Amino acid sequence: MDLAKYIRNMLNNSLGQVLGTLISCPIVAYFLTKISWKGGKCLFPVMLMTMMIPAQVTRIPMYTTWSKLHLLNTFVSLILPSFFGSTYYIYLFQQFMKTLPTRH
């Protein structure tokens, strides 16, 4: 058993997902919270509605997407979705950013 390979794969996967989440979610939350624009009030409820969609519903479309991009059985297909943000973490960051004072 190649334990070093398994640990390396685990670290690549988990650190890539954490990095993707920490890059994308605060940016989206800041954009939704601190910058006023026309669609900002409409986008937040839509974002919360996406949390109600079960993960099982998105599995087949994700599989076909990765299949068409020839990225099945790669780390890219595991790590790349985290760079598009997670609704739950965006919501958490947004609630935190609402408590921060705004500079005028």
C-alpha cells in the first residue's frame, strides 16, 4: 500500500477545495453585501433557493459535463467546483460582512 501517494492525493484534494472556497466565497459575499446594484436584492433570495436543491439532483448533469470535457477521474473535476463558490459559505460570509462598518 502506497501510503505517501494516498496522503498526497488527500492533501491535493482537500487543500485545493479549501483554497477555491476561500478565494471565491468572500468575493461573492462582499459583492452581494457591500456593493449596491440593481439585482442585488433579487439575487440573495435566489441564492438561498439554490440551497434547497438536493445535491443528488445535480450529480448527473455534473457527470455529463465532466464527461464532455474529458475530465472524469481527475483532480480537476473534484477541485474546480469549489472555485465557483458554495451557497452556504457565501451566506455565512455575507452575514459576517453585514456586521462590518462601511466606509463612506
